[in-house]
Amino acid sequence: MEKRVLVFAALAEVLTGAVLLLYPPIVAKLLFGADSAGVGLVLSRVAGIALIALGVACWPYGAASRALCGMLTYSSLATLGLL
């Protein structure tokens, strides 16, 4: 039962992060009822990258390397995003 909850939470984090990364205005509109522009879009994308990395780190299988995979995911996506 616990693994199912962790899988659901990890998938929810990854999906939310992907939406933030690909189309940040929809999340800002749904959560806050406001539009985001300029720096808000960049920060939303960085938050999306962080949520994807959190989802990877929370995945319940392969416990030995979860933290490493989460950090590598964040570092590589953040580098690509800032390029």
C-alpha cells in the first residue's frame, strides 16, 4: 500500500513539474487566478524542473540511488533550461 502511495505522489510531482516546464501560465492561472510574465515564467520553469527531480527522487524503487538520480536530474535539466 505504501509503495502505491509513493508511486502516485511521484507521478503527480513529475506531471505537475512537466506542466510547469512546458506551459507555466496554466498552472499560475489555476492556482492563483493570475497571469505570469517575464521572470515569473522563468521561475515557474525552474520550479517545474525541481518538481520533476523531486518525483524522480521519491520513486519507491531502487532506493540506493534515488537521491543521486534526483540530483542528477535537477542539475542536468537546470543546466539545459538555463542554456
